[in-house]
Amino acid sequence: MNNTGHDKVLLAHGGGGLLSDQLIRQHILPRFRNNTLAELADAATLNLDSKALCFTTDSYVVKPLFFTGGDIGKLAVCGTINDLAVSGARPAAVSLAMIIEEGFDFESLDKILDSIAETAAQNNVSIVTGDTKTVEAGAADQIFINTSGIGVRLEGVELGFDKIAVGDKVIINGSIGDHGMTIVSLRQDIGFKSQLKSDCAPLADLTCKLLTETKGIKFMRDPTRGGLAATLNEITKQTGFGIVINESDISVNPSVRAAADMLGFDVLNIANEGKFVAIVSPDIAQTCVDICKEHPLGKQSAIIGEVVETKDVPVVEMTTAIGGRRIVQMPYGRELPRIC
């Protein structure tokens, strides 16, 4: 039993009355306390000294809620931070909206809220507004989270598909597939056991360092759902250029490789939550890798490919470890459900 008098969430906690007030004041506000949130207004007023803001929103429905390397709370904050980071922005403020199923225990809710608070504080991001709704048991699979974020775009930074040119290099800041294979390994219907850990991590510190210390970064994207394959295929579709990547240059942790091979997954299609792909001018590519390697989230950074001219339909091709070539296709649908 906690200080609300209940150990589980009730439908009444979303009813706008006394129990709603207790949920907000006893579980939420103490973890994210700041002057903006304390006003409990219908909209947060932010004083941001910039004319260039980036705004993003995303929803998180991961199953299981807790996994090696993170949980739905950390994932929600990191995912929002990372969407702003790869847009060339320094994250400033995040909103938090939760849909909670009746019967969800407060112990788990508090663990998730603590994780959100810790991750936000570590990245100098404030939770400034939010909303909480409750639904009947069975209607939401415990808890769904929506976050939106605002960031201040770094001065002089302009990223976009239109900046990409033939000869540009493709960089990634580390191994792929860690998050997706960690989630699938924990599914009860699969029961795969291995030393897997999600790469869930906030990228803004690294991307801001990279963008402020170099000139010539054309485009950035975090390869989440659909993995590296989806991100690279989106680039070819939007630019009309092809991309050639080298399998031997793409880092995959051995346990992830083994799990993917055993379960029949293409690791290029598996989601990541602490990685970014950058398209950069060839003359600064190695400098970018060197900067990334000085950061904890970039130790395995590498140049993995190049943007190329194409006469036909633009495709992503991979030079395999044995010297052959194969086309890397856009994933058809959801290879792994409920991964983020």
C-alpha cells in the first residue's frame, strides 16, 4: 500500500477528481518538479532564446515493460531526445502523457516514473507538461506512454535529404540490433536466453558535439523500427541515389548475431535505440569517426558505406564478407512487434 491508499491504479485515478489529484501530486510531480510543471497549466510556457526550434512526438508500447538495459520510461525519454538530436537540436523540454490500465500496480508505475526522471535529469531535459488517463483492464496492456519534445536547433546546422551528394560517406556510431534482439529474447513465447542488452541511450550529447566540432554533416537519422535497412532505403528513395555498404564494417555483437541467426532474423532489419546514421562529406568522414570514438556511445563508430550514382532504380547494396553483393530491401512490415 502506498500513500494514495491504493496499491494499484483504479479507473477513478483518471476521473479528474480527488484520486487523479493524488496520482499527480504524490507520484508524478515529486519526480519531475520544476516551476513550469508546478503550475499545472493546460499548456507549458517556455522561454527559449531561439528562432529555430525542432518539435517531435512519439508513443511507446514496448513489451515487456522492463528489459535489460532499460524500461519503457527510459525508452520514451531517450527516443524523444534522439529524434531531436538527429534533427540537429539540443533537447530542452519534454511532455509526458500516460494511458494506464486499471489494476496496474503503483510499484511498477513508480519505477517507470523514477526512470523517466533520472534519464531526463541526466540529459538536462525538463518534463514540463503531461496528461494521465486510465482505461479498463485489458484495454491498454498495462501502460502506454506518449512523449513530445522541443529542442533548440544548433546555430548553422541544416540537415536534410537535399544536402546529400554522390561520394558522401555513411557513418554509424556502433553495433546494430541490440535493442530489438534483447526485446525478442525476453518474450515468453520464445524463451530465448542469452547475454543481450538493449542499446537504449540518449544521443544528444554525442550528436551536439559532432555537429558543433565539424562542418559537412548532411543528414542524420536514428535507425529504430526497421533498423539500418529501413533508414538507408528511405535515404535512397528520397534522394534518388544508391548506397553501397560493407558488411565487414558493420559492427554486430556476437550474442546478437547468434540470436538473430537462430531465430531467422536479418540483423539489418532489427531496431536500435542508441544509434544514429550520419551522411557526411568524404573529407570529414574520418574526423567524425574519431570524434565519436572519444564518446562512450561512439566507441564502435565506423564508416560503413558510400552514396553512389545509379542509372536505374536506386537501391541499397551490401558487399558481403565473402565478397559478393546483395540488395538490402526495405523491410516489408513489422518484423518484431511491440519493440518500442
